[in-house]
Amino acid sequence: MARKYPVYKGLQRPLIFKGFKGKFIYWGIASLLTGLVFGALTMSLVNMWLGALVLIGFIVGGLLFTASKQKGGLHSKSRTSNIYILNHYGRKNLI
């Protein structure tokens, strides 16, 4: 007897977690881990309070940077206002 399972229809959509989409989820996780590592190193080598400031600074700064980069879209594209002309050799000439 074959069982029937519901098919998930959203397979072509990017993964979303707490407002971050696709590759930016990994960027957010990387900023959290970087903040924890540098905060822990600063706490152990210099001072506990400075380490806490470094930890908070890295985490907040990294998440704000990730959120700002996400506004550009999942696929970052260079937007130039230059005009390129391809010659018959395939090289680009900038005007």
C-alpha cells in the first residue's frame, strides 16, 4: 500500500530566517561567530568589559552590514553607468 505525502511547493524560493534570505543567513551566522570569537579573545587577553564591547560591536556591526548588503538583492550586480563597445576581438573599450 502506497502512502501519500503532501508535496512542498515552495522549493524554488530562497530560505528565509528572521528576515535574512538565502546566502545572507550564512553571513549573519558568520558575524555572530566572529563576534563571539573576537569577544572571547579580548575578554581573556585584555579585559572583560572591553571584550563585551568588542563582542557587541562585532555582532551588531556584522548584522547591520549583512542587512544593508541584503537590500541589494541575493545576486549582487555591478551597476555601472559606462558605455562599453566590443571590438571584433572581443575586448571591451570604455568610452
